[in-house]
Amino acid sequence: MITLRRLRALADPLAHKAGAARVKDKKPSGLLLIEAGGLGDVLLLACVIDAFRPLAQDRLTPSHSGDAELNVNPSSKQISRAGPGETIRLLLRRESAKTAFAMPPGIQVEIVDFYRLMKDWRYRFATLAQVRAWNVRSVVSLDWRRHPWMDDALLMAAAHGADFSAAFEPKPWPKFGDKLQRNAKRLSKLVAAPRPASMIERWLHLAQALTGQPPETPRLKLHDSHLSIPAEPLARPTILFSPFASSRDRQPLPDFWGVLAREFSDFDLKLLAGPGDVERNPDFKELANRLGVIERPFQALLPLFKAARLVIATDSATMHLASLTGVPTLSLSAAAYVGEVLPHALAFAPANLRVMVSDMPCQGCIGDCQLPFQGERYECVARLDVQDAIRQAREMLGLP
């Protein structure tokens, strides 16, 4: 019996050949970066993606200091000089397209539906053929953990005709380890991921390993082109609550937000929500009705953030966007992601961002929680102290 995995293994190389046939005899050109993270990851990447621009500009000799390297073609150790105006593409998954607007100028965003890539054979073949037909000169995956049949498959399609291809050494994954290692052997260069390190620190390490240039340590913020917009006119000083996260286990209960609302009743309070957030969280309906809900696309929130006095938010894409806009932002964060995302390293943390997180012996579990949930919440989220949140919010507002 032929399994789905076996069918992919047979069909993917045919897609590579179909794409190559479209660009026969054409010289490879351009840089492709692949990032399979979520909405918040894309916002943070937008702040540091310029560290990879030299890959599309200069003659580069990748550093070999301690990095594992597997070369199919030894001549690919040196990256050829890029042509003038070489295209830089960033490939994202469909779910992350909503925050792709944050990319700085000069980044061409491409979107792939990862679900269809796994389930729809025609879509998979057409997508892999198209990625190969981009005929890029260099391709780099920005992810440490990759799925061999999703983002790694896209990497393999681009690497099929590229002069240079690179990625992190794949994160150990027993289920897919053999396939990931076979894929890795087809790349020009592998870079060992620093451990421990946050996502941003890994990106900066990868950029330096590939360009040979120490990247500037950025103070995280959106590109100036996104910050030059005028603030939205507001009738009264406003505090914005953003209580929703990608999953309920990361959200403080409505009572937590109710206490905050009573404490700051002298301000105009508004609740930020994405499509369907209130419906998926019926326990928040009373609070939503009392404060009023603002539901907008992410980019349309920027003028509002520039006018607000404070944003109090769960660890979410909305929180990241607020902090990168410059508005004082208090993040109510799960300890599960300490070390991976928040708190940011002091070297590049936005000065306007404060992170509240419970001190837990199990912090950094990346969501693999071994403790009993407290009302559908992680234990570390349930332990967040609303009085501490009030104290920090008052300090950020300049109140006694």
C-alpha cells in the first residue's frame, strides 16, 4: 500500500522538475526567506529582517566557526554577487498574512496555505513548482523547528536550483528526524542554533553566520514608514484592553479584567477583539458590552495605538503590535514562553513594554504544561496578580 508520505516523496521531485522547466537556461536571481511562524513571530521578524539583506547585496563567505556544514556542491560555500535590484521574497503561511504589512520596504511577501499543501495534491504540486520557478539564487529557512512535508518541502523546492541554501540544524523531532536529516544533506550550509536563545537571538545569530557581519542589535520597533501615520483623534484619555490570545489557556479570566476596568474607570476603556473572539469567549460578553468592542484589521490599529495612553494585553500579536508601535504596553504573559519570546533581552526590548509573568520552576515549557489547569488556564496565567497589574499600569500612566 502506498502511503501519503510515500506519494509526497515521489511527487515532490516531479514538481521541482516542472518548475525548473519553466526557467530553463535562466540564471538564478533573488533571495528567498522562509518563515513558518505565527502572527506575532512575523511582527518580530519585521524588526530584524534587515539583518538578512546583505545576502542579496554583497559577496559573502559564510562563517565556518563551529557550524555544521553539509555540502552537495563544494563550490556553493561562497555566495555569488547579487545583481542590482535583486528581489527579496519572504514566504509566510496563510495564517500569518494579516501581519505581513509590518515588513519594511523592499520585502516581497508570498503566501502559502500549509493546510492545502498537505491535503490538496494539485495545490501542493503547483505550489512547489512555482517556488522552484522563482529560480532564486539563495534560499534561507529562518525556523529552527521545521516540518519535513511543509516548510522544509518549500525549502527543498527552492534549493533545487539555488546556488546557495541554508537553514538551522533541524530541532530534534523523533517522528520526523530521519526525513529532516535527509533534507538537511541537500543544503549548502547548516547553522547550529544557539541554546539557550530566544527566537530573535536565533535569527540574529543565523544572519551573522551567513553574512559574516555582526548585525546591529535593534531596539524593537516597526519600520519608520509604519510609524509616520497620524494618531487617531480621541475624545478622552484612553486605555485599551486586549484580553484574547490564540488559545484560552493563555487568557486571564474576565474577573481579572473587570477589576482593572473598575480601577481605571476615569479613562475611556475599550476592548480590542479579533473576528469571532467574543463569540468564542462567551464569558467575556458582559465586559465587551460594558466597555464596547473595537474590531479592526491589525494595520488599522496603528493610529489608535499612537493615540492611546496604555495598552494592557495578553501575550498575543496585538500585544506585540502595540509594543512595536511605541504605546506604553503591559503584557500579561504565560511563563510557558519565557526564554523563547518574552521577556525580550534588555539589549533590544522596547522601553515602552513591561512584561508581567509568574515566577514558575517549570517556565519555558513552550506550552507543554504538566500542571493541572486552573479554569482552562495555565497555572502560570492563573497566578498573575491583578493588584500587581494595577500597580504597574499606574506607574506607566504616571499616576501615584
